[in-house]
Amino acid sequence: MCQSPVQPSPKTTSPQGEFGEVLENYKRICENVENAKAKYRSSDENIAIMAVTKTVAPEKINFAISQGITLLGENRVQEYLSKKDQYDKTAQVHMIGRLQTNKVKYIINDVAMIQSVDSVKLAKEINRLAAKNNRIMDVLLEINIGGEESKSGIAAEGLDELIYEAAQLENLRIKGLMAIPPIGCGEDMFDRMHSIFLRVKEKAVPNVSMETLSMGMSGDYELAIKHGSNLVRIGTALFGARKYLEG
């Protein structure tokens, strides 16, 4: 749900106008989200906007937080570790990128959710380290809804097995599903993902609460909202074209 963006002070606007661009982009995204919600969804539903921070400088990320962003999405563990201490701590951080089991230990105490759980092996490692650190980790199960070899995520046909295995883990809480539909795909792909989400929700599996459907990015978030998403992950449309960080 969008908070009303606030006008930046002169100190928070860069000479290149980058921060001003972020503000204008955020206003536009909020307006688009609210319009899509009014057109397709109930007025009492909340739709969260996540800022995807891959290659974005911490200063720009913190400016977005100051304007109302409360969720950050991290793609790479190494990059996150290099920037996390500079982040405004008022925003939650979710891991949304492909996660190797040997990297879980580096983020287990810092992120609020891991959205990219796509195997029993990964779920068990998260659970083991969560137990070791005396915490419970919220996770989303990632589905490779388009069956693309270049993307992570479990095949839709294997979801039930993953759910029942992961639901047995005491230090894990399954909070929903995540997907990255293929670029340019038709609405049927989004609709299929929503149908899977509703099917799982109806099963009411213990330790599985279908609260979040994380679907939709810069180029398709309005379509995703139409088909049930309540968390959209936006990078380029918020921060501008991706640039590689120096160093």
C-alpha cells in the first residue's frame, strides 16, 4: 500500500536529479497501483510495493524509504552484505533472488522473509539455521510458472510435495507464493498462478498461510494486480535503468 510521497528537501535531491526522478517514479507507481486496485480489486485489499535494489546505491534506496517504501528486495547475497549496514533500518528486507544453501547463513539474521524457496533441501537448511539462531523464518515458495530453464523456482507440478515437506519444518512459516511470469506472456500465465495460489489456500495446510502472492515487476505489475498479486517487486520503474555499482 502506498504512503503519500513527501517532497524532498534540497539536501536529498542530487545534482543529477536522480532522487527527484525516484520521487516522480514512485508517485506514478502509486497512482498506477491504486488505479489497478480500483479497477480489479476490493477497496479493503492492501497491495505492497517492494523496491528491488539490485545495483542501486544505498543513498538512492534510503531516499525511496524516506518517501514511503517499506519493503526492499535483494537479489544477491554478496551485494546485500556490502550494502546492508548503510540501509535505513525502517524498511524490511526480503531475499528474492536465487539462494544457494551455503549462502543462507549470511542472511538468516538480517532478512524478514525469503521469497525464493524452491526446494526441500533449501527449506531444510533455512529451517536448520533459523532454529540455530532461535528464530522463525517467513518464506514464500517460488514457482517457475513459465517452465523457463533460465529461472529458478519449482515446477507447478512439484509444488504440493514441497509444501507438505516444508510445512513440517518447525522454524519455517510458509506465507505464500512467488513467481516471475515470462516477459510478454499472456494473461493466462498470471491467471494460472493465481489459481494455484487459491487452490493451495483452500487446502488449509497446517503451517501454510496463503497471505502473499508476490508477482509482478516493472513491466507487468498492473496485470499482476489484476490477477491477484498483493506484492509487486519494482526496480527499473522506480530507480531507472539498472547501473552496475563500482567496486
